[in-house]
Amino acid sequence: MKKLPVLLCAALVFLLNACQKEVSNETGGTPSEGLLQSELSGDCLPKNVVGVYEQGTALNGTSNYMEVSVDVTTPGSFIIYTDTVNGVYFRGTGIFTATGLSVIKLAGYGTPADDGIYNFIVTYNNQTCSIPVTFLPSGAGGPATFTFNCSPAPVPQGAYGAGVALTAANKVVLNVNVTTIGSYNITTTATNGMIFSGSGAFTSTGPATIELTGSGTPTAAATNTINVTSGSATCSFQVTVTGAAVFTLNCASADIDGVYKQGQNLTTANTVTFTVNVTTAGAYTLTTTAVNGMVFFGSGTLATGAQTIVLTGGGTPLAAGTSTITVPVTPSCTFPVTVETGSTTTIQWKFTEGAITYQGTTDDAEYDVTTSPPVSGFFYLGVNST
């Protein structure tokens, strides 16, 4: 990737028919806003890498891709991309048509120069997270041969509740014994609305582990047996799904943490904590309505009695001032979030489209010479100033 001079980027930005946080001649339209999902370690979620990655073998963007998750607060166009590592990069563009969690495939391009494990930095709207990719030695890209060691039975991680979508925290680790190195790709049959899947590669024989990540939404409370099959190897584990929790939320107990500043993305430090009284144990999921570019969400399972729940913020505050956020519970509950004024910066560009004026500062520009034809990507910060 070759960086264009800042002055050239500032000049070219006037040619773009878009506004606000991010724009590209590939997608057009109003840029999206949202929170790139990641773990506290900085790893992306759901961190799925699909396909075989073999030294000297060119990637196929259809079968070689990685998945990342974005909690969309403002629908619109997006560009999500990685740096170029070991001769390979990943990229995805498109349009978010609705708010909420969305999993995006980033197609892989290039030819791996070497084998080993390499870390890729994923970027979306100036937010970053990382995903490791294992590259096999030349000639080792065929399917691996292995057996499961399922005694004792694997225990799934995470909470499982009826009506609560699974996340990257819902996973299971399986022990295996590898007899032939190579790649694997496992997807279980859908059971009670849940699927567990994982792919990767073994670079050595002997004991190893496979991590399968859950997806989907359980439809009913039940104890489910999940069967895992790969070739002649089989294994199974149980997932217990609880029903919906019944609780009352103490709205006056709202404890709001984190810094809220205009134009600054919310992180896992932006939270609101409530005390609740649970009369029926089970699962819960809460997502507030999006206000001023912000949304708060949380899910999990609750035992009976008094305890706390935490909603985590996402999105980017659009304007300074105090916003009233509504929590979808009965009786109704609201809490205030005060957004500070963002830092003042000299306006570097300004244009009007119809009756709306946009202005802001140059952020970045990139020119990708690895594609045919080469692709220009322009990234800039800005606001609707009308």
C-alpha cells in the first residue's frame, strides 16, 4: 500500500460524492458508523479465518477470507481492510443497510511468501483489531488427518439463553491427535438454532486443539447434543440453553462510566451499570435505541436475586450535549449521557451537496497497486455542518 501525500488527499477529497467518516470510490453514498468488535486482548471478533493458506499458492478471494463483526449504529457504505503481511492482504467493501451486529467477509488477495503464523491488523473507521493467520509450508495444503479425544466430553464456554444470539464467547475447544498435517474446516449441523464452526491448519503432528465458535440464536430452552464430524472422526458435546430471565431493573441505579466526546468512538470503557432483581433465572439481551450516534447493549444469563448488568456503548457521538438514552424495559427507563465538545481543528475541506454542507479534516488516503486495475481509497473525518 502506498500513501498519497496529505495535500493530494485534501485536494482529491472534493471529488468524492459522500460525507462524514469514511468514503470510497468503490462504494459511494453516506459512510457508515459503528464499532469494530474485538476482545480485550485486541483480537477481532468473531476472528474466523476460512480457507487454506499455503506458501507459494495464490489466494482465492472466494474461498480465502476472514470474518469480522461490526455493531452498526449508522447504516451506510464501508471499507474494512488489513495491512499487507507475508505477501497477503484482506479487504471488504459494501453498504450496511441496517443497524445492529453485522459479520463481514474480508476477501484474501496475494500469494504467501513463507509459512508460519502472521498477525493481520484490521481497520474500520480508524478502529483496529488483529487476526492471526496460519500459513502452511509448500505442499502441505491438503486436508489434515486426525482423531478426536473426547473423553472427558468437551465443555462449551459462554452463556446460552433462548432468544439470545451467540457471540465469540460461545465456543468449545476439542482435543485432537494429528497424524497428517494440513487444513481442516468443520461446521456442525444446526441444532436448536445453533451452529459451531472453525477452520485452520495443523503444522505438526501429535496432540493439538481445535476451537469451534458458535453462531445463530437458540430458539428454546433445552439440553442439546451437538455432534462434530470430520471425515471418520466424530465427537459430541452438550449445550444447555436456559429460558428468558424475568427481572425488574432499578433505573435510578444507573452508573455511567467512560469519556464521551464528539467524534470519538466509544469503547468497552463506555458502560452503564444497573442493579436488577431477578425473579426467574435465565437469559437476557438488551439493546437501547441509537441516539446521537450511540447505542448500548448487553446480554448473558442471570441467576435469581439482586445483581448487576452492564450495557456496553458503541458508535460515535455526533454532537456535543446531553442525550437521553432509552432502555427497552417495563416500566420505562432512561439515562442521560453528556457528550463533550470535540477538539477544534482547522477545516481542510468543505463542500455542499444539495442543501447539505460537509466539512472536516483530511485523515488518510491509500493506493492499492496489488489489484487490477489499481484501487484508490480515500478516508477522511468530517461532519454535516448544515
